[in-house]
Amino acid sequence: MATILPHLPSRRSPPKLLSIALLILVPVCVIGIITNGQKISYFFRPLWDKPPAPFRRLPHYYAENVSMEHLCHLHGWSIRSQPRRIFDSIIFSNELDLLEIRWHELDPYISKFVILESNTTFTGIPKPLFFASNRARFAFAEEKIVHGVFPGQIASPGSHKDPFVLESLQRGAMNGLLLSAGISNGDLLIMSDTDEVPSPHTLKLLQWCDGVPPVLHLELKHYMYSFEFPVDYSSWRATVHLYSPWTRYRHSRQTDVIFSDAGWHCSFCFRSLEEFVFKMTGYSHADRVKRMDFLNYSRIQKIICRGDDLFDMLPEEYSFQELIKKMGSIPHSASAVHLPAYLIENADRFRFLLPGGCIRRKDFTISP
């Protein structure tokens, strides 16, 4: 008698629908990784990168109507019989509004304002000499100004020169300009970008006290787009030096010591949308402009008022805790307290830098 075996389903290849889905999903995933590679890399940065060694933070003591002798003593320093000379040295691009605020704020303490600008951006784009053509705006400091021009390099079409190389060359040229400005051993030298502004009481303290470290980083409160968007106290590149024959102009880490709460850093704090685009395409991180629509005026305007990232990037952090904490828009602040005095005195002219002033004009024009 024949045995009837139960019918077993035959093994089949994956359904055609699944194959089609894989053919669609795999390229989409690859394109997504390529398009968002930077975001993915930044999100996993805590896994592949290590933070730099922490700074040794010096406490900063200050209150109005406290004697300089007492303030020096609180820092473990002694009072000088006369103040040091201070040289303020900056590499300048196009930040005319912030330069006006900076120089008015620091003028009582500065012996020389040393400013070096170039006829090209760091990316090799030809540019006007913005300071030279607007020098009359700074007539209040004319006797203190030492101005130099660095001959830039115009990038040829299709070239991929590293903008950090040109930036480094321009910063190196500052050393000669400082010598021509008459700097001497023992003078106090500020090395910072235009938008990194030490507070006046910080400079007064450092020029009147003996015993300060020969090189000192300045911890600056960091703002984005205006003083309406405080980010954190992560700005550290600004430095002050007791000048010596070995001093070299740099914008990188030079010591492990940092002076707490020493001023303001206002990034991308421009009056016009045109100025935003100029910096986005001209500074050393111009490679962050991944698509041309990043430069769209209406997009930039929305981002400014929301406090979002111009380059659609994740925060550059070394721990998941800090990265997640800083993801999303920068919270608005309604405070305009403890800001540069010149800014508050001229609030009507600089409304775009204060709470509620996020709307920008389109084109660059000289402010009255």
C-alpha cells in the first residue's frame, strides 16, 4: 500500500516585492549617509574623538567701586606703580559694526589698535579693504591706529587650496606689523578676532596688576547672531600676552591657563544678510556650505530669528550629554545686562544686536 506523504511547501526565493524594496532602500540609505555624513560623524563624535586637556581656570573677581589694589590682591597679584601699555591686535575682514563697538569700549585702555586686513578672503575671493574705505568712521581713535594690508591670494577656478593656510600666513604677518607699531617687552598684547571682545575691567585689571601669567587665555561668553542668543562660555581662543621676543601671533591654544568670564564673543553678528553670505563663503570653514540654498536670504533670516544653525550642523561636543543638551535652537534671552556699554548707549543704531532685533536688512550699507 502506497504511503501518502504530507505536502510540504517548497523553499522559495524571497518574494519579488522584498527584492524591489531592497533595491530601493539600499541606494536611499547610501545617499542619506553621503548627504548627512557630517551629522552622523558629529553625532558619534564622543565615540571617535577625545576632548582636549581641560584648562586651569583662574577665578575672576570684579565689582564696581572696588579699588584696583584690592582686586589685584584678590587674584594673588600686586598693584603696579603705573599701568602697562596695551596693544590690541586683530585680523579684520568686514565686521565694521563690531569693530566700532570694540574700539569704543576698549579705547580708554589701549595704546595702539593694530589691524591687518587683506584684499582677499581666506578662501581666495577678492574683497574690498573694508576698514581702509571706512577709516573715517574710526576717527576717534586715529592717533592710535596702525593699519596694514596683507596681499592675499586669489583662488583660480576649480582650485582647492586649504583656506587655513592663507589664514595662517595672514596671522603670521601680524608679527611684523606689531613691531612697526612699537611694541616692547612687557607690554600687554591682545590676540583675538574682531568679534572676540575683552571686557574693559578685564584689561584694566591686567594692566595694573603684577604677577599675571605671561600668557593667558580669555574665557568669553559666546553669543550667536546677536546678544539675544547666548550659547555658553565655550569661547577660549582669545589670549593676552606679556610681550617678549618669543611672542608669536596665533589663534590657537597657547597655555593651559584661562581667565574666567573675561568678555564677549558674538559670532555672525551682522547687520545685513549680505554680510552673512560674505562670511559663510569667505572664512576658513566655508566647506560647511554644503548646498547653494544655504546662502538663500530668506532661509538665513528664518534661521537667525529661530536661533538655529546656519550650516544645519550638530553641536561639536565630546560627550553625548553635552551634545543632546545643545541640540536644537538656541534659547532666546530678554536680558541686555552686562553687555558692552557703547552698545547700550547706542542701542538705536545697533538694535539688531539686542533682544527683539532679529530682522536683518538684505544688503550691506554703512550704518549712520
